[in-house]
Amino acid sequence: MTRFPKLFTPMKLGPYMLKNRIESAPMGMHGTPEGYITPEGTAYYELRAKGGAAIVSLGESMVDSGGTSHGRVNPLDDPGILPSLINTTDAIKRHGAVASIELLHAGIRSGTPRPDDPVYGPSAGTSFYGKQIIEMGEAEIEQAVKAFGDAAEMAKLGGVQICMIHGGHGWLLSQWFSKLHNHRTDRFGGSIENRARIALMIIEDIRKKCGPNFPIEIRLSGDEFTEGGMRIEETVELAKVLDGKVDLIHLSAATFHDRTAGLRMFPSVFLPRGCNVYLSEAVKKAVKTPVNTVGAINDPAHMEEILETGKADMITLGRALLADPYLPEKARKGNEQDITPCIRCNYCISQNFTPYVKYPRGIVRCVVNPIIGREFETRFVQISSGKKKVMIVGGGPGGMQAAITAADRGHEVILCEKGNRLGGTLRYAEREYFKEDTKKLNDVLIRRVQERPIRLMMDTEVTPEVVKEIAPDVLIAAVGAMPIIPAIPGVKNKNVVLAASMYDEDAIGEKVVVIGGGLVGCEEGLHLAHLGKVVTILEMLEKGASDAPYLHWLGLMKELEKSVRLETRVKCTRITEKGVFAVKEEGEERFYEADTVLLAVGLKSRNELVESLRNCAPDFAVIGDCLQPATVMEAIHMGYFSAMNI
Ligand SMILES: Cc1cc2nc3c(=O)[nH]c(=O)nc-3n(C[C@H](O)[C@H](O)[C@H](O)COP(=O)(O)O)c2cc1C
């Protein structure tokens, strides 16, 4: 008997009996230059089917390659997509999941890869990429409708069982729905019925071409969170028009039209879990069609509560299923404490978030899950060649991950930690109010270490002598880094505290100056402001937190604006008992009053310790911060692969 009966109550959708209420969100992965799905892409989708989601949706797929947004996405007007599409839907279906695909036309957001193509939209104006928008006449409308129908037919030929029409996020259909872009006065403009007309024509064309046993889901932005854009009241009216015409109404949020919309579309860590659930709740009250919700949901108990209280019928998970594709199966089996939580760092999406990053990286990676984007290659990692004695020095995220993976591969594992707690840098997250899931990640890793036959040696300073005594076959150094202390006069004063250390918060004064506005300085500064301190961050570069993934950076800057003074292009010259002297670019020295000065100028690897251990075992690996100051992602991924390579 499952602890989450609602979540695991099957649901009928057209001819399919969905095994639970979890849909894996459309999350595209770049394909070949033509946009075909690569074997890596197939394996990426397959893993989420294997993990137990009832529906696995392939990401943005173009109904008309002339109306593309990003390059390299599935072109559904090209039969060349079929072999890779069939392979992918086969891979999804063999795990009992239902294969879905997202049908998209970019409309006025059309850009690459055919920059010379005309750009069409509901009303004339300037397109997202600065081109003249051609107002669609009846012929262009017919053409777009036909393109959706034909694309669905192609998808069905490719083994797809359900389609999701993209009617949100500022793409073509939402341009028709939203008065932000639709200024027409004909039968396609004005009332919500008129603005929804093209969607109804598309639904009809898909039904005609794919038959009744091909369920249609439509993704809407419940609120565009943009001045002049759709609000939930209008979306409810739109949903009423769509009610009974589609099989599932899916409520996402925001529009790409607005730069900061990403913070709601891919909810940032500064927003509460399930921040968009109220949108599906409002729609659900008004329609009979089942309703799907999405956004910052990663906890099965929360999912159960959403279903139980009637706020949605289905839950879509995006990043949570990158962090742990096995979330559905772990929840079903009552093993939810082992779910790796998504920490909403937005690394996954920021790498490809054009035009805000210059070039999309074209691959997906997840900070907390080393497999993501490597599902295919990790199938070929060598089989362990017999049991080895593996000694890991350092119980931070990299060391713990190495120990867990080595134990899972059947090795004898010894994990040594010089302190009395595991977690390394993840432990600083415990105190930051917006890092609830990072703390959970640390707890999950610790639990995994404890559950395995790993010999834990806490309070153990590892020296070459200790290694010699244990005599491992493989030694992995994960000893971390230490804060850089810059040569600024006064740096050793009593009022100076090191960031990324376990300082005593009660000892921090009312006025704080943070020296160093990288990601660590900005996040710790924000946290101190949250505690009521008056915080000023001084950064030498042009931009604060320039090492943060774009969308996290955007969210962080918005939060800092509320309560923290961030000054860039400032160089600190000296620290006194009363504060910090610094020079701005113009060369004029200024004084920043402070009771406490927080030093956050970076880390340096513990090279000496690493070198002392280098020749102590037949095989030696260095991972994480002690190789070079690294991110949590680098630590976890290197930990995983250092153990996989044994
Ligand atoms: C890597 C990545 C790729 C995505 N690709 C798409 C996409 O192709 N189409 C789409 O409508 N949304 C896309 N999204 C948005 C997700 O479908 C989802 O709505 C969003 O991530 C919020 O859900 P979450 O908080 O559970 O991650 C993507 C999100 C991520 C993280």
C-alpha cells in the first residue's frame, strides 16, 4: 500500500490508463543539426520512463520548420525525424509510460535557424528578434492550423501516443490568446472566444488527422506575469472555451516576452514550492476537463496534498525528474527519503537559455545528478574488475558521492572526514533561508552513506601514515579548499569573518560589508540581510555573482535589489575596526562603515595535503575543490565518475 494513494491512482486519458498522476515535463534536448533525436536524446527520455512517470513528454517540436525558435529541435514537418522518433517512443513505452510530444510554432519569436524567413503573428509589429511581423491573414492561419494537424499526424506515425499543444510561454498560440500581441478586430481578435478560435481549429484538425484515440493536452500560461498580458481571470475564461475540446489542460506560467518571466516559468529558488499551483486550482474550479499543474514541485507529500485538495488532477515535474528520474518509483515504494531533491539552481536550463546566453550549450546537465545528459554513455562505463579497497579522504558532496557509487559497485569503502559531520560546503546551506532543498540534498547523501556498508572514520586527519595503515588499492582525495585571505591591511582584525565557513551568526554585527560579490558573497550577503543586517557587497568586477547560472543570477539580483546594496567595480584597500576603505574606478577612496566584514574573495585548493597523499596508493584520484575550486556540480560529478572508473 502506497503512502501516496492519490498520486498513484491511475487515470484514464483517452484509450490509455495512466499508471499514476505524474507527467515528465517537456524538456527538450538538442538533436542533430537537422533536429533529429540522437541516441543520447533517446536515452535521456528513456530514463524518465524507467523512473516511473506515467507520461513522458518530448520537448518543443516544430510544426513548421519556418516557424522555429531554437535550432536543432524535432522538425515534425520532416519525415527524416521518424527513425529517431520511433526509437525514442519505443524506449519510453517499453517501461510502461505513455509517450507525448510538444507541438510548437514560435510565431513572432521565430528566429534561428532560418533568419531570412518571414515572421508571422496575430498582429503587425516588431518581432522578438527585431524583424517586421507580418499579420496573418486567413491563408496563413489555415497554413498554421494545417501545420499543427500534420505535425500531430507525423508524431503519431513516430509512435507518439498523446500530444501537448504549446499554448503558453509566449509562443504562437499564446500570442493569439494574449492581448499583448493580438490587436485584431476580426473573428480572431477581441473576445476570448475569438482569440481562442485558432486553437479550436487546430484541435479539430488534429482530431481529424489522428482520430479520437489520440489525446490532446494543451499547455497554457495561467498568468503571463507581464504588464498587459494574460491574467488568471482571462485564462479561466479561455479554459472554459477549451473545456471538453481537449483531454488535459496544463497550467504553466509566464511568457518569454518578459525577461524576468523565466523566474516563474522555471521557478527560482526564491519562490515557494508549487508557486503556480493556484493557477491550476482556479482553472479546475471552472472546467470538467482534467487539469495538470507544474512548477517547483519535488516532494511526493506535497503532490499528494495538491491532488487531495482538488487543486489539480495531474502533476507535471520538470527539474525534479532531472535531479532524480526515479522519484515516482521511490515514492510509490515508500522510499521517498532517498529522492535526490532538485535544488532549483537552474543550471540545467540556463546553459541553453538563449538569447540570454550567447550560445546554447546544446546539452543538459544537472548539478545533483551526474547521469543527466550522459544516460547513453554511462551505459558503457566499464564493469568493475573485482572488489577493490577504496579509501576516500573528505566527506563533502564529492567524497560522499564517490563513496556511495564505489559501494554500489561492490567495493570495500572507507570514508574519512576530519570533522565530526559530513557535508562539506553543503553544510553552509543549512543556514540560508532559500536553500531548503540543498540542505535536503545533504541529508539524502548522508543517509545514503549511512545505509551502505561504508566504513566511516570521522574526526580523522588523514596523513600518509594513516593511508599506509589502511593500504587501499584506490585513494580518492576530496579534501576541499580553504578561503583565500587577500593581502589587505586589517584583514586579520577581529571584525573580519570568513564566508563559506561555519561562523557564528550571533557574532555578526548590525552593519556588514561583504568583500567579494561572487555567488558565495552575494548569497551570504542576501542571507544576512534576511536576518535583518544592513548589508553592502563590494565587488571588483562589473557584475555581481557572475559565476551563477543565468536564471539563478537573475533571481538573485532581484532579491538583492530588495534589501542589499551591491557596488561593483570597487576595490578594497584596507579594513579598520570601523569598516572598509575602497576605491571606485574613478580612483576616489570611500569608506563603508561596518561592524563585521565578511571575506568572500574565493577559495584555494588544499594542494599540500593532496600532494602528500599522491603516492600513497597504487591508484589515486583528486576530485572537487581540491583539484581546483569547484562547484557542487563538479564535486558530485567527479565523485561519481572517480568511482565509476575503478
Ligand atoms: C532543461 C529544461 C528544458 C525545458 N524545455 C522545455 C520545452 O522544450 N518546452 C516547454 O514547454 N518547457 C520546457 N521547459 C520547462 C518545463 O517544462 C517546466 O515547465 C519548468 O521547468 C517548470 O517545472 P519544474 O519546476 O518542475 O522544473 C524546460 C525546462 C528545463 C529545466
